[in-house]
Amino acid sequence: QVQLKESGGGLVQAGGSLRLSCHLSVDIRSMGAMAWFRQFPGHEREYVAATSRSGNLFYTEAVKGRFTISRYPVSDNTLYLQMNSLMPEDTAVYYCAADNLWRGTQSLRPSAYEHWGQGTQVTVSP
């Protein structure tokens, strides 16, 4: 059974940084698609960043240049999200997701993912 365990959320001031981690219970190389999503209160989950096994990277416009998704080093068996220059509007619950298949742009949607972490709260104060 695939399990994803997230860590690294918390409270930070605007302009600060956090690194989210998502450790997998299986070999990360078996996952064709991995992503971070976030959910604001009262809203549906939206994608933040995604990466394929071959190294394709996608970022939603709001985080480009500030966030970096990475599945390296492979030996860590962990998906990371480095978040810099955080803003209050980044406050949300962040989820990692994984799936065996990369489906191109379809992999930017929550419905493309079979496996999910439990979520971690990120709060950015003004």
C-alpha cells in the first residue's frame, strides 16, 4: 500500500521560507507523476506544482519563481516543495499526491492522482 507522509508546514512571516517534505512508503521511482496541491477554506483543491518521472516541471502562475518542486535526491524517497518569498495568500493546507502514470496536462488535476498525503497547514502572517 502506498503511503505519503507530509511534514514541514507551520507558521511563517511574509517573506520567509518553508520546505515541505512528502516521504513515500514505496520507491519514488515507481511514481510517474508527483505533485503538490493546496486548498483554501471553502475552495476546491488546486495544483501548485507537478513533476514527472522524466523531470518535467510545472508550476501554477502564482508560485513561479518562488516555489521549487523536487524529487531529488532519489535516495531520500521524498518529494519536496521549497517555498520562498511566502505571502499571506499562500496560506492553505498543502497536500502531496502521487500516481503511477504521468498524463501530461491531465496530471495537473487532482483527479489524476490515486495516492494522497494527509495535508499540512501553511500559515503566512503579514
